[in-house]
Amino acid sequence: MTGTSTGVFSGLRNWLLLPSWLVIGVLVLSPVFIMLVYSFLTKEFRGGVIWDFTLAAYDQFFLDRGLFGDEPPKMEWTYINIFWRSIWQALLATLLCLLIGFPTAYFIATRPPSARTVWLFMVTVPYWVNLLIRTVSMKFLIRDNGPVNEWLLATGMISEPIHLINTPIAVQLGLFYSYLPFMVLPVYAAMERYSFSLSEAAADLYASKWFTLWHIVIPSVRPGIIAGCILVFIPSMGAFLAPDLLGGARNFMIGSLIEEQFKGTAGNWPFGAAASMILLSAVLLVLLYYTHYQSKTGIAKN
Amino acid sequence: MTGKSQDIRHYSGFLPISLICLVLLYGPLIIVMIYSFNDSPSITVWGGFSLRWYDEVFHGLEAPKFKKAAFNSFTIAIMAASTSTVIAVCTALAMLRCGNFRGKAVTFGLVSLPLMVPEIVTAVATLIFFSTIGFKAGYATILVAHIAFCIPFAYLPIAARLQGIESFYEEAAVDLYASRLQAFFQILMPLMLPGIISGFLLAFVISLDDFIITNFVKGAGVETLPTAIFGAVKQGIKPNIMAISTLLLMLSVIFVTLSYLAGKMGSRDKG
């Protein structure tokens, strides 16, 4: 046990590390730095860049200088609003996922082991099913003349179809539906380690069930809840498919804004790179908070 | 005894919420599956059971386009998953069998980087990277991007499996004068196999399903199944799209189930 550095393969360590360092370093890390550089370059028409350093892309994101760029700068709200919409849509999706995901995870954790495996498998499968197909299915389902409206009309619960497509509600539904498994799995992983004798002790001391849930269970599984929230929040914030397929042009989120800069001839690569950097910074802030939180509380766990 | 403790654990309302969760997750998929068997050319009216849209996927007007896309998708997925699985095995050996070393945490961070960064940011960065070095967008760019993106998905099950294998197996082999290569290929790799299979299958599904990165780096003319489906959906959801979606969906389910069974096969001979 002591000689950890004398394993059979220790001598090969650097050779074994090389492929992943090379592939991820070259194909993920260095591109992010190049993207950072691009966000300070000048745009060329028809996509691409001119190697002149400028703050124009960030300027365009935050400031409005009029059509010809000669007016005194004002705050430009268009993109800040898109960014803000992405944040609150992602927060709302996280909250909804938590409201459905936590009880589900709790319920699964209280099943007998064999049933637990089946439930867990059922929740995991959609996680791996193509996100595009899942979003298209949602679009099919909630169209004006889709099955949900048809069914509600047929049962007489509504007299006119509910218009959902191209509304913020449809985008929200799409995000929530896309990332729900991301919440259930980490919360379940934490629930699995929770010792129910704590709940029994609380009951013996005359705590009500909901008091126990709020003051004993939830604090115990908080790391799992936070991990789940981050796993839902980050992809929701950068989502492209849900706002694009379910939201249409009026419900742009930052993912759709970025995509637009790199498609077709109207693209502005430095601006797209700047918007990506702003999104990445927001995500890194969330992750920094998470590692900070983990280093504060996580050590006792292991 | 169990009756009392079950009662304390039980919250009324949690069962219905769990069922709602399952209905939400599966409802839309199942409805699309049902409608893919609809005989009527209108996607709203039910006209009886039929396989005509599946026939159209394979023999219809758009069949050559989808066949080409399917060919690209499968060949890319097989190559990307194999390469990333090999890289993941190497990384897992270094991380779990070479003691503590400087840069271990950094390596773990690096390997999980594609999971942390929003996919659209990776997509933009990769596109800009390829364009800067003058790598022409097409089949090869998709493949290279997929290899990087698949590594963490292959790594996690492989590392989990390797963690459960005591190091005395390969130590015994080396004590008995096996070379390191023999110790790996004849002793350790067979023990790791369930994790390797599971990791390969997950990487395969991830590559097969990827839309966002592929859409950015594919260039004009080269399509994979998801980008072909996306292009078709932009013109409206047609029944043949539902049929092809159902096929792709069934394939993902089969692969995930196999990956799950492979992982389970591993844990059984431990306990």
C-alpha cells in the first residue's frame, strides 16, 4: 500500500498521459485561447477576420453608438437582454428540474434495491437519447394542432388550441425536459449515501415529517442538489436547440445568438467569439463557486 | 419493523411526482414513435398502422441523402469511439496506476473539460481553431472534433472499473516475469473489459447523437444523421423524419442498454 509510486506502469506514466494531453490540449484548450484572441479582432465581411486588434466586438455587445458609430455611446440593451433571458430561463429550468427531480430521486432511493436499479435505468436512458430528437418530439407534441391540443380539444377541456410554439413557455418546457435527468442522477447519488436512521431519530424526537425533510434530509444531500443544479444550469444557459426549434426568432438565447454569427453570410466571427467568451466567463464563475463550495464542505465527506 | 421505517421515509406525493417525471421523459418520445407508424400523410390525423414511412426512409426520394448521412455518422462514430477509448484507457492507467504525481488534478480537469464547457462554446472554439490552421471543414474535421469530445465519456466508466481492480494482479504477473505489455494485455485488460466496452458504447452514442459541434465544423455538403434531420425539420416535421428519429432513438436505447449490461457484468464477478 505504501509504495504507490512503484506500480507496474509507473515508468510509462508520461507516455500514457501524452495522448489525452495532446488531444484535449490541442483540440479543446488551445481553441478556447484562440477564440479569446479572435474576440479582439476586426470582422471581415462574409465571415472570417482581419488581424487588427480592437474592442469592437465587446463594444457592440454592450454599447450602442448609432447607425454610423458617431453618436455618443448609450447602453445597448439588445444583447444584454438576450443574455439576461438566458440566465433567467436557465434558472427557472433549474428550479423546475429540482421540484420534479428531488422527489423522484428521494422516491427512487427509498425503493428496494432491485426496483431501484430499474427506476434508475429508466431515468438514465433519456439522458443518452439524442437531444435533437427529444426537442423535435417536444415540438411535435405541443404544436397548435399537435396531439396535446387535439386531445384537450377532444375532451372539451379547452375550446381553442393553446398556442405554445414560439413562446418563452415552450423554450422553458424544452429546457426543463432536456435536462431533467441531469438533476435526478446526482441528487440520487447523494440520497443513496443518506442514512435513514437520521430520519428515524428525528421522528423519535417528535419532528414532523416535513420538518425532517427540510432540516435533516435536504441539508444532508445538499452537495448532490448543488451538483444537479449546476449540471442543469450550465447546459441550459448555452442551449441552442430548445430556443431555436421551440422559441423561434423572438425568444433568442445566447446560444442562438452565437450560432447566428457563424452561419451564412451575415456572420460576425469576432462578435460570436466575444459572446462565447462572455458565456464561458459566466459558466466559469458558477464552476468557481462550486469548487469553492466543495473544498469548504466536501473534505469531510471523503 | 420495516413497516414503521417505511412509513417515516414515505412522503405522499413523491410517488405521483416520480411517475410524472417518467411520463415527461418518455411521453414525447413514445408519441413520436406511435405517429411514425401512422398511415396518413398528414401528421395530425391517425390513418391506421403502416410501415410506409420506414419504407420511404430506405427507398424514398430522400433515401440517398439519409443513407449518405447514416454512413458518415456510423463511420465517424466507430472511429471516434475507438480512438477516444484507447486514449481513455491510457489516461486511466496513468491516473490510477502511477501513484500520485504533480499535475494529476490538472489532468483530471483537462479530461473533464469537454463536460464543463457549454457545448456551443466548444463548437465555436473548434471552428475558429480549424479555420486558423487552415484545416478544411468536412468529414475529417467532424471526426477530429468528435475524438476530443468523446474522451470524458469513455474515460469515466473505464476509470470506475479500473479503480475496482486491485493492483496485485499485474504485480503478480510482472513478478512471474511477464513484460509490462503482457501484464497489460493478458491480465489487466481482460479484467477491465467491461469498463472498456461500456466506455466505448457511450462514446459511440455521444458521437452518433452529436448535433451542435458537428453543425459548426461540418462545412458545406457533409451531413451526419442529426444535421440531416435538423435540416429537414426546419422545413416542417414530416412523417419520414419521425420514422428516422424512431430508428435513431431505438439505436441509442440499444447501445445504452448494452453499455449498462456490460458494466453490470463487471460488478457481478466482484461480489
